[in-house]
Amino acid sequence: MNQTLKQDADFRLSSILVPLLAIIAGVFMVVLDSTAMNVALSRLVVDFNTDLHTLQWVVTGYMLAQASVIPLSGWLSDRFGAKNVFLTAVIVFTVGSILCATPSSAEWLVVFRVLQGLGGGCVLPVGMAYVYRLAPKSKVGVVMGIMGIPVLFAPAIGPVLSGWLVEYHSWRWIFLINIPIGIICVLIGLRKLPNAAKNTVPGMDKFGMVLGPLAFASLTYGVSQGAQSWTSDKTLIGLSLGAVALIAFVIAELRSKTPLLELRILKSVDFTTGIIVQWIAQFGLYGALFLLPQFLQQARGFGAFDTGLTLLPQAIASGLMMPIAGILFDRIGVRWLVVCGLSLVSGALFQYSHVDLTTQSRDLILPLIMCGAGMGMMMMPMNTHLLNKAPGNLVNRVTSLTNSMQQVINSLAVSTLVTILTARTSARGLEMQEAAAAAGQTVDGASREALQLAKQTVLAQGFADTFHIMIFVALGGAVLGLLLRRGRKPESGGSKEKAVPEIMHG
């Protein structure tokens, strides 16, 4: 007991800083590429002389590849070791990046993006579990807080960086910049990443390995297609196939002696409550993360580069808050971090709900800071809380489970928000038409400039209404956050403390 307490007391962040930087670098480039390509699609349409529908698979294929491999990442880590899986995933992602910078046709770019996604899908869940095991229990919040910086900062800086590269250089540089990062990550990782102790894997869950990726990839695809139409053939096929595969997957996992994802952990009330709060919180966060850039570009006419610059205060605030939240998590637990974080996001959404065509970048600085601070305050503490609630030998499986569902929740949030936005914009348009008719004005008599102004006004009102609806989602998550329990304070004999020296062997 005294030996373990001494290890905690003697722990210094500098002792794991180099391996931590290797993991952060890998996570950063993977998360960055999740958003960077959105900005380049319009340029790719011209360069490849094709249509946007075809090029949309550059984004969709990457997303589906990640969704299919994430459920496997925990089993792979237990079977082959986290270090081997992490570095292999980084190598696959880097090779995919090299190939993505070379094609002269859209079809080959899609193929290479799928390869890139297969590597990238393992990096975040394996990296998260790795970092969790690197730190002693009493310092895990601080270390996970540092780990969370690239998770929030990369999506924010992605549009700025990619917009600048596309506008002033070439879209190929979006992939080329990954090469030195990947090489450095692998070289440092080979020398400095400790060998994680492998868990015993008595057998292979063959049904789970087929049904899990099929279920999560199909559901992700189905809900992402819902952004265009919830009744289209693609949406219905994706959702139906995903639902059937998910039901079969759950049955197979509960019956299996060696499940791919350990679903029995959901019997824990604390864990289940935590993951539900995480889903609702994530849904609420997307009300701010996804909608505001769309408002700036569609309603206000900002370019991708200007939009990215406008959003920088949010990225900076989240990056600064992450380590602070980690320190607070180690002292007070997760409950009030989630409540306060989502309250800040709700306040930001309230201010966003007043946007219109006169909104300037300077008007958004305060709510952007509030939103970024709120995200930084609760995102990684929530993930760390879930890992704390899991048995030490299931950490790899828990990150696979949470990241698999996050892919689906992210797609569901985007599709739902697009649906709400479309409905509210249509309703506002009808209101404007009725008001014009009551005033004796007609569309035929309006100038082109007046029609364009009316269209932009209606769109801005639709965004404002959608922001207003998302306030209640975020507040609902804050209220549910009150149900989170810190649990017992870590004792020296706990499984997590035992895992710390184990990961450092070899």
C-alpha cells in the first residue's frame, strides 16, 4: 500500500510527457482530417471534373471506415497490445495520407480515404485507453485533460488550416502535412511508448467481429443520409440494416463468453447513467459546434477561412480549460464540471439564438469563449468518469464502446439539426410570404436583390430558431448531470493503481 501511494506522490507529468506527446500527435492528425476535407470539396469538384454527390464519399467513406473499425480496437489492443495497435494504426493512416495526396480521379481518392479511415478509427479509442493507463489514479484527470486538447482543438483549427491551404496552395497539402507528424509519432512511439500489458483473450468473437462493424457503420450511414431525407431509400436501408445487425450483435455479445464489446458493463447504474448523459451532452454540443459555422457560411456569406478565424476563440478557450478541468476532476469529480460546462454551452446557445444578418464576428466572441470553456470543462472529464466506472481489465473495451456510439450520435445530431433547420426555415418562409401577401406585395414584383435578402433573412431566422431549440437539449443534459456520482475515492489497492506499473514493463 505504501509503495503505491509513493508512486502516486512521486508522479511527475514530465515522466510521461514524451509518450503523451506521441499519442497527442497521432490523435491530432486523425481528428484534424475528420473536418478538413469538408472545406476542400468545392475545389475537388473543379479539379476532378465531377459532381458533389460523388465527392461526398470522400467524407462519407472516411467516416464509415472509422465506424467499422472502432468496435474492433479494444479487442485488438487486448490481443496484440495497445502499443502495437496504436503504432500500426498511425502507420496505416500515414500511408493512406500519402496515397490521398496522389490521385488524379475522385474514385481513387475515395478508396484511399477509406484506407486512411481504417487506420484513423483505431487511433483515438486506443490512444485514450493508453493515456488513461499511463497516469496514476489520483492524476488521471490532469493527464486526460491534456489528451483532450487535440480532440477539441483539431476540429476548430481544421477549417482555418484547410481553407488557407486550398485557397493559397493545394488541397493535396491537407494530406501531405500528416506525413511528418505520422513519422515523428511512430519514431517517438517505437522508442518511448511503454509496452502495455496484454489482457488474456481466450477466444475470438467471430459473430461480433462481423455484426459490430456492420451495425455501427450502417447506422452511421443511415442517420447521415437522414440529413437529406429521412424517407429516402438510402436512409431506410442503412437504418434497417443497422438496426437488425445491432439487435443481432447485442444478442451475440450477451451470449458470448469472449464478447467483442463487453455490454454487461451497462448493468452498472453509474456507467449507464454516465453514458446517457454523455450522449445528450454531445448532442447538445453539436448544436453549437455544427450549426454556427453553417450560419456564418450560408446566412452571413463568410468564406471557410474567415469562418475558421471567427471560431478561434472557441478553440483557444477549450484548449485552456482542458487541463484546468482535469485538475478539478481529480479534486471534485465529474458532476459539477458537467453541470457547469453544459450551463455555459446553454448560455452560448441562448446568445446564438439572437443571430441575424447584422451579426459580426466580434458579436460572437463572448458566446464562443463560453461554448469553448464549457466543452473543455466537461468533455474529457466525462470520458474519464466512464473509464473510472469500468473494471481495469475492460478499459480498452470501454473506449471502443463509447467511441462506436459517439460516431452514431454525431451523425444523428447533424441529421436531426439539419431536419430542424429545414423545417424552421420553411416555416419562417411561409410566415414571410403570408406577411407580404397581407401587405399586398408579390414575389413577381420584387427585385432580385430583395428576393436574395428575403432568402437570407429567412435562413438566418431558421438558424436562430434551431439554436433556441438546442438550448433545452443542453439544459436537459445539465440537469441529468446532477445524477452523476463520483463514487468512492481511489484506494491504494484499486485495480487502476495496479495497472500503472503493469503498463511500464518491458
